[in-house]
Amino acid sequence: MAEEVKNPMDLNGDGKITLGERAQYYAGKAGEKLEQATNKVAAELKEDAKELGAKASVKAKEVGAKAKCKAKEVYADAKEEVAEAAAKAKAKVSELKKKA
């Protein structure tokens, strides 16, 4: 006894394929393809986001290191300027004491 092969477009299993069943079948197939394409694009975007995140992290570290270096320079310059100003003030006080 031969087993009957069911056509996947025969959605209600009555042995007849109507125009409506064809439309539903192809709409379902189109939906599957659309979902596959959407999932593929989403996966690619996720990978792109990971790469951009890694690049942003590296760039942030570089900028942080430069800022830290610049802050050290500014601090050193300010410390030097304060020392010079203190020396000038001390000299001025000594000068004023000698005049008094």
C-alpha cells in the first residue's frame, strides 16, 4: 500500500489546493524568509556594535591616559608657579623688614 504524500500547500488537508491556501502558504514562506533575514541583520548589527564598543573602550582609555598626563603637567606647572610666587613674596617680606 502506497503512502499518500501530502502537499504542504494543502493547509486544511482536504486534498484540494485553493488560491487562498496558496496565498497563505507563500505568505508563510515569505514570513520565514523575512524572519531569517531579520535575524541575520540583527546578528551582524550585534557584531558591529561589539566592535564599535571595543574601539570606543580603547579610545576612552587613550583619552583618559592623555588627560592624566596633561593633568600632571598642569599640576607640575602650577606647583612651580606657586613656589616662585612664594619665593618672591618671601623676598618682598624680607625687603620690607629691612626697610622697617
